[in-house]
Amino acid sequence: MDAPDTELKKELKATLQARSELGAEYEPALVESFLEKVEQRLDGTLDRRVRRHLAEQQIVVARGARSPEPPLGHFGERFGFAIVSLVLAIPLSAIGVANAGIQGLVVAWLGIVGVNALQVAHGGRLFRRRDEERPMSDWEG
């Protein structure tokens, strides 16, 4: 266990001891106080991580590499792909039913599910070009 975890453990023990000494009527205030300390700890950790990430991005940009992009399969990209495929599913289903009945509906949905499965299997890289996937080396200008 690292130091912050042992510190929180001590805080929790102190809060529980204060609750046993003060009684149940002070429990909400004690729990709120402990949760504020946990929240402060989480905020500090998150701030450090964000600062570290921004510093790493600045170093990459300063070295002349491409500007940092979100990782492959970023949540927004996956969510957007899912929304677009569901929106397109409506007219595709109607066209399939109008032209081939229930078999057309099944084929349309198999295609929709297939494209989404392929997107997930490739980690969101389905429509990216290969040269965009390859990181630029220090030797390339």
C-alpha cells in the first residue's frame, strides 16, 4: 500500500472511532467529512494525471511530431459509429422489407451487425488509412 492509501485508511479509522465516541447522530457529518477528504484526494490525483498528460503532449509537439490524437477506438468515435449505424438501420430495414420481406430485413440487420462487429474487432480502425495508423519515427521529417 502506498502512502496516500495508508493516510486514507487512518482517516477512516479516525472517522469510525469518532462515530463510536460521538454516537449515531453525528454520523452524517462524519461521513460527509470523510467523503470530502476522499474527494480532495481524487481531485489531486486527477489534477496530477492531467498535468502529466498535458506535459507529455507538449513534449511530443515540441519535438516536431504530429499533434497528439485520441487513442484508436476512442469512445467518441465508437459511440458516433454506433449512432450512425443505428440511424442508417431504419432506412435499410425499410428497404429490405419492401423488396424482400422478412428475408430482406434479416439480411439488412446481418449487414449492420457485421459492420459493427468488424469495427469493434479492429479496435475502431476500420476506416483509417494505414499511413495514419503508423506512428512517425524520429528519422522522418
